[in-house]
Amino acid sequence: MPWRRIAYRAIRPLLFTFDSEEIHRFSLSALRLAGGSRGGRALARFAGGASLEGSQVEVAGLRFPSRVGLGAGFDKDAVALRGWAALGFGFAEIGTVTPLPQAGNPRPRLFRLREDDALINRMGFNNAGAQAVARHLAAARRRLPPGFVVGVNIGRNATTAQEDTIRDYLAVQHRLAPHADYWAVNVSSPNTPGLRDLQSPKQLRALLDALADAGQKLGPARPIFVKLAPDMLPGEMEAVIAAVLRTRAKGLILANTTLSRDRLAADDELAAEAGGLSGAPLLTRTRGLVRRVRALVGHRLAIIASGGIGSGQDAAVLIAAGADLVQLWTGLVYAGPGLIGETTKAVRPRPDGLIQ
């Protein structure tokens, strides 16, 4: 077992004595501070243990410093981008960002399933809103390492009427266009009522076409990725993929959190908490989804695998299944920042096109 993982496991019981959301908030604050000083960034690089040498890949027309990125939801307001870059990520996806600030769902809304290396969340797109996030991104952009890729995950406000949904997505796109390298269109969170209805082929095509049309007027084209739910039936998934292929979207993010609670070791009361499940139980589902979708799309769409990665081997399995990039989130909670270095090494491209 890598020594960084061992060291993190020694302090993890202490961290887990604190409320899940409070320790999350503390971690973001610490990382923001670390990213603001030379010494802090050096400490972050040591903690992450990632070397980006030889890790560069081109996906959807973008050059990524490595295949390994931060998944959306950890840094919703883009407050710690310099810290994430220092830890060794090749890219970070911030958000989900909505046009107006919103508090999200009532607390408690984030739960650890320790026996399963998993989380359940029902955060509800809590974020500072597009205007505040734009300020944070503008400030961070001037100080990020050259080539660090920033994705912006966009959604709608919970109180927005269904008929005004596209307007919300376009509002965020317009406000954040100067700062985004790619868009992640969130139509799959289980915590905003009615959002998953946007995965219907007709509604999804209308939304993606509107974003692509508006994007042409906002400067250089930025690739659009669509973040899908892992809970669709096979026939539904095929219909959604067919719809995406008829748009100008460049890729998919597979996948969001799941409503399934299959084969969990956590007690029934905890497992029954409302919200989306993330973490180790999703790995098998994510691998199967990536394989199925890659077989459907060939090389026409890029795939970012997000869900269940808790080790370098997990990440390598998803790349072998057909993913181009991977994202970490819940695995960081259970394995610590050293997971970034582990996964970066495990999926580093080789000259023959394979991974290490």
C-alpha cells in the first residue's frame, strides 16, 4: 500500500469525527490557502505525489496535462483552483453553477457510508451563483499553471420553471464563457426535481443545440460534455446517446450519482437516506456503462469516467474500458490526496498508446 495512503488512513478516524459537510468546507478553505503561497503549493504537491511528466493527452480538442481531474461538486464555487492544480490534477471541473445563488437543500445532506467507502448527498446545487463564480475564476486564471484545464458544470436553479430551463443554462454559459475550457451540462442530478427529465432525447437535443448556437457567439468554441445518470435502462441509454450524437456535443461524463442502493454494507437506515450515492459501489456500474457507451459511439465522442475510483488500478480499469479521462471525488475522502498521484501514474500514456 502506498505510504501516502497509509499516512492518510492514520489521520482519517480523526477527520471522520467531524460533520461531513464541515470537514469538506474546512478542506476547501485549507486548499485555498495552500494554493495562495509558494510553501503551501509545495506542501500540496508533496501530499498529492503526482508527476505530470509524460501524462499529457489530447481529448475533444483540448490538451490536458493528465488524464486525472477533479469531479464536479467538490469545489462548486471555484475557490481552490490553485490548490487543486498544486495537488497534481490535470484538470478540475467546478460547479454545478446556477444563474442565481442558492442555498441548496436543508442540512444534514451529506452522509458517509464508511463500510462501503461511499457517500450519499442531497446537496441540491448549493452554490454562490454565476456572477460570484465568474469573479473567482477570473482571479484564479491569472495564477494557474499553464495548460491547466477548467471545466464548468452548469445547471438550473431549483425554482426555475421547466419552460425556462434552457434560459438558465444559457445565462450561466454567457456569464462564464471567458473562463471555461469546456462545459459539463448537468442533466442528471437526482437532487433537483425534474432535472433528469432533460435526458429525454427531444429536450436534450434542444438544450444542447441552444448551447452550441449561443457558444458560437461567445468566442472560441468550447467543447460540450453531457453528464448522464447511471440509472437509465439500456433502451433509454441508447436513445439518449443517439440524441447526443445528433448534436455538436463532443463528449459524455459517465456518470452522476446513483439512486440505487444495491449490496451496501451500511445499515439500512443510513443507506435509505435520500440523495445520490457515490463512491466504491459505483465502480462496476461505471465500468459497464463506459464499455457499453464506447461500443455505441466509437470515436465520435470523448468519455470522462466519473464514479467509483478509489485506487490507481480502478482508474486503469476505466481507461481500459474506453474512457479518455477520469475524475476523482469520493475516493479522495477515503484514500486521501495521494490518490491523485496513484491514478496519474496508473493511467499515464505510453508511446504505444497503452497505459502504464
